[in-house]
Amino acid sequence: MEQIDVAVIGGGQSGLATAHALQARGLRPLVLEASGRAAGSWPKYYDSLTLFSPARHSALPSLPFPGDPDRYPHRDEVTAYLMAYADRLDADVRTGIRVTEVRASGGGFEVQVEGGGLIAARAVVAASGSFGRPHRPAIPGLEAFTGTALHAADYGSPGRFTGQRVVVVGGGNSAVQIAAELAGVARVTLATRTPVKFARQRPLGRDLHFWLRYTGIDIAPLGRVLREPPTQPVLDDGRYRAALKRGRPDQRPLFTGIDGTKAVWADGSREEVDAIVLATGYRPDVPYLAGLAGALDAAGRPRHRDGASLAHPGLAFVGLEWQRSLSSNSLRGVGRDAARAARRLARVLARE
């Protein structure tokens, strides 16, 4: 059985930042990425996705994002950046390796991988993000819908919806961006439980992320006091508010039910709908920890404080939404949480 210091599960932004931080502490990480390249979920996001933070605020530790620092990089640029970051790490990053189970063993862990391989690790970092576990909330009648229903994770691009009647469910950045894009080829409604809240992308002439960092809001340890993550406003340079004002897309309260292919709206009207896109977020994707006693709660959510497991000293989490701060699951903030996890694990392993 292969013996290693730390198994880092996930080779996207969280896993790569963690590998960098562990190396700085003199530890030898092994990064295990299920997909075919060290870019995590980024290659799978919808085609038109651009970052909501500029390049200067979207870099991992020790490698600035290339090009104009004030631009908003595209999905493919982020993918290329992460792969370049992995190449510069000089760490053992293995792609196409899916972890199926983590077990406690002799003060450390056994990491089972698909195909039967087994790795003995002194510590484990769960850095697999959430993209693999799209959240599909209980929405009245959705299970009876006979049209096309899909999550934003499977959206891709608007072409296949041309000429259709589409309802996008959700009120966050992705929901608004997808709905506005679809409105160019289809008749689209953005259906939300509460009205969409907007935040100016460049208040006082500076990107919002400059102000978040300048004021300290970006790094404030709010995660430990939040029972439920708050709904964040949609960042907008004016285009999305203008699109809603034009009615492309229009915005309505969430439908009250579904009858076959008909959406039943709050006013009692019924309307044929071809497709429903759920832009309703994600949940932590850590099924490999299900059998590790105390690692997850009854709902499958990590039990942690600031990323440190409450049940296993050698287990850490990196990249969870609101793990510690507003920026914990973002390119701009994950490096701070990775450094914190590496520092703590180094202390744990030094005591062995």
C-alpha cells in the first residue's frame, strides 16, 4: 500500500491552493483529481461564464493571473490558469483518480480509489468542492413536469433552447446571467422566491472586490456564526437590471405548481413551458466521507470549525461556501483557508 503524508481530494482551485500551502510546510501532498485535468469543475461550467471578480483579485497564492488585471476572465482562461498553476507546483497531481471512500486506520486514514487502489495517508484534505452535487430544492410539482428540466450544471449554452418557453429558477449570479443570455434566443422568465437583489460591480469607480478587501469584509470570519449561508446579491454593471427592466427576461414569483407541461403561476394562470433550468446552487460534494464516523452531519454536510473537522484531527476541509469567510470558496480567498488548514495539519502531524 502506498504511504503518503497528505491526500488532497480534488485538483481544482481548492486542492491546488492546499497543495501549495502544504509544500510550504514541508509536507508531501498527493492531489487526487477525478476528472482528466487539474482544473476541477471549471471546464464543466456553462460556456459563457465569466468571473465576477477581476483578474487582479482572482489569483491563487504565488501566481498572478496573467493579462490585464482589471478584466473579468472567461471560464476557459480560468481553466488554463489552473492547469498552469498545477504544472508550476512540482507536486504529485494525479488526474482520472476518483476517491470512493476514506476510512480511519491506525491514527491515520485509508483512501480507497475507484478500481480498487488503496492509499495510506497520515492526513486528508477534502477539497472536492460542490459542483458534483447540484442542489435541486423541493419545488411544487416539478417532479411531474413532462418538459425538459435540468440544473444549471447541465445548461452549457443557449442554442438548444432557441424559440422555446423557458423558466429559470433562482435569484443568484448564475441564475440572472443564464436567464439574460437565454432571453436572446427564447422567451424567458426568471422565477424567484424573493426579488433579485443587485450590488454595483464598480462602486466609486473601483471593483467591489477592492472594497471588500479594503474594508476587511472579505476575510472576516463570519462562517463560524452562520447557521445558513446568506443570499448574496447579484453583481451587476447595469446590464442585468436593464435586461429585467426590458422584460428580457421578465421576473415573477416562483410558480405554485406544475401540471404536465404547464406552469401554474401565483395569479392562477397556466402557461405551457418547454424547459425549466434550476440555477439553485450546490452542496458540498464529499460522498467519500459518508462512512467516516462524525465527519458529516445527518444531511451530509461537513462538521467542521473553520475547516477543521470536529471529529478527526487529521481531516480538513478547504473550499466550502462560507467555510470561514465570504471568499472561502472563491479563487481570491481559498488560499487563505488552504494556508490555515496546512498550518493546523502540520501541527497535528508533528505531534505523532
